[in-house]
Amino acid sequence: MRRLAVLVVVAVVGCGAVFASQARAQTFGIELHNSLMPASGGMAGVSISRPQDLQSALNANPATLTQFRGTQFGFGAGWAEPTYNINQLAPLPLVGVTPYRAKSGTPGSSTPNIGVTQDLSALGLPVTIGMGLLTNAGLGVDFRGVPQSNGTSAQYVALDITNGVGVDLTDRLSMGASVTIGNSYLDGPFTDTGGMVPDYALRSALGVNYFVFERTSLGFYWQTRKDFTFQDAAVFPGGVFLPGGAVDVKFDHPQNFGLGLADNSLLDGRLLLASDVVYKAYSDADFFRAVYVDQWVFQTGLQYALTPRMRLRLGYAYNTNPMRGPVTSSIGGVTLPDGVPGLRYVQGQFAAICQNRITAGVGMRDVLPGLDLDVFGGGMFQETDQFASTFATVESYWVGAGITWRFGRGACEYGPWR
């Protein structure tokens, strides 16, 4: 009965949001949360308690690093192809925008994710360390080819160098921590008033993972806020709404809290069911507190071992729509010239409005001795939202693949998480 209760909780957490009526974007707000990782990408990003690729362990719950034995090196990449349309119905005279309807000219983008893990069992230590170069976030819209937009564009990319360590405290309990140096680039979104500006910031994460039963595990992690200040990111002319000159833009990634449940007690361990819940605290993040409200993310996925070497994966994710109402006319420390309508126009460029996505993937073990191959794909459904006189329509699809090399003691042994 206890095992049955756990499976019911997995199903409820993963599927309880199916009754929502809207569809939503590929990123959760601006962050990807393992949705483009080699194996997790086929399971809608599920990875907090039983990650199926090492990059996902580094990027979420560091306590799960202990699930990777020997020396493992993984390289993965995804390709995301969004379609982003804006219909601007009213002018914004102080920034020179007049009504227009257009499709964003920003092309699709690649998302590389590279990681390596090393367990220290040869030294008698129940410890695994890891390092990764990971794509944390990214978005972009470009309407500079439309004269009525007055050079409207917004481009943002965030790359992380993450170092993590996981420790097995007991046979059932592990804990972990990671430190990230994030390097980001921002261009926009204040029409044609600036250029691309870099900045870096630190972030850390703490996590725990516990096997409640032999094949049922529960994981939790907390990820701190990542604070950026893009210096001189916007340049305004004098005599209109500001004295003129360059203005710094404060731009924070939110705190994240994640809880994950996984179970592979069915079908002789061949079926892995997993669900994650993530809470994103945008109300405590500069820039995005003016654009988004706090957000809940629900991810659920399954992996079925069709043969000893082949894994089939499916996933579904739902999240609450984070777009907030018009309550301010400043954003990231910048006072917008057209007031609330100007802010709503910026929201249209950061419209993370889609709420449902589906994914699928395949994993092949030992394509060559000690080498695994994973492929995945997914899509989100078209959704339209209104921000005063700005209408935004978003949809997307993505594909990707990854290769993992396994070396050394225990690297070819698959534990209960595999």
C-alpha cells in the first residue's frame, strides 16, 4: 500500500495541471531547467531525484552526483526554434514606436551542455565531484527590420560554469552543493538605445536526495538568486524623460526551489516514473519582478527499458503563466518614458506565456563500449496574450542529442537510478 501511495503522488504531481486551458513557452520564465539536456530533455526536464545524464545533476540537485560512478564525460547540444509574433496596436511616442505587426527575425539557437564527473571511491571516499559548462537561459526577439518598431530587439544569453560535489552520507541519503559562475549578455529591450553588455555573477545550490524505499527516492534543492548589473546597458537622449546618458540595468535570475519524486518499482525495474515541482521566486528578482509573478513549474516523465540497451522516454510539463499586471512604470532600475504602456511593451518581448509542452526521447547504451547516445525532441503549443496594446504570440519546437563516455571503476554498472 505504501508503494501504491507513492505512485499515486507521482501521478498527481505530474498530471494535476492538465486541466489548464492555455499553452506556454519553452523556457520557464527565462531559465531552461534541464529541458534541453541529453536524457532529461526527453522527459520534459525531470531530473531532481533520478537524473539520467550527468549535466542534469550538475544543473539541478547536486546531491544526485553520487549516482554517477567512475569517470564520466558528457557532451550534449540542443537546437530551439521559436516563432514569436508581435501585434502593436497603439503608438509609444516617447520611444518612437508606431503600430506594426511582425514576426521576430531572431533565428533558432544552439544550447551546448558539457560536463564531467569523477567519483572518489578509489580513495575510499563516498564522494563524487563534477564540473560543467551549461546553458542556463536564453531568449531573443528582433524587430529591427521593421521601421515602425524603432529598432526594437531583446537578446539575452546566460552560460554557467558549475562546480559541484555530492556525498553519500548513508546507503539511502546523499547531500550535495554546487557553485556557479554565470556569464551573461544583455542587449535591449529599450528600443534602439543601447548595445550588448556582459556581466558575471555567482550562484550556489544545496541539495539532498533520499531513498524512501529501495526503488523510491525523493530529492530537494535550493538555488540562490543570480544578481547581474549590466553597466551602461541603455543610453537615453537628454531632454525627453531623463537627463540623458547611460543607465545601468539590474537583471536578476530568481531563487529556485525544487522537489522531485522518482520510482522504478514497476515492471521489474524497467519503468522509471518521475515528477518534479519547481517554485521560481520572481518577486525577489530585479527586472523580472516588474514582468513576472512567482511561478510554479510541474514536470513529469517516464523512461522504459525496452531492451537492456534501449530506453524510451516521454514527458509533459506545465507551468503557471508568470505574466503580471501593470503595477509599475520602471524596470531593472530604469524609468520607462511611456510609463505603463512602455512596460507592457517590454513584457511583450519577454512573453513566457505558453503553459504546456510535450517531449520524447530515446537512449542507447553502449553504442560503442562505454559510450551512450541520447536523442530528444519536444514542442510547445501556440499561445497568444495581451499586454495593453501589445499582443504577443509564441510557439516553439526543439531537438537535441548527447554522447556520454564512461570510464573506470563502476562506470559501466547501472544502479537503481538507471
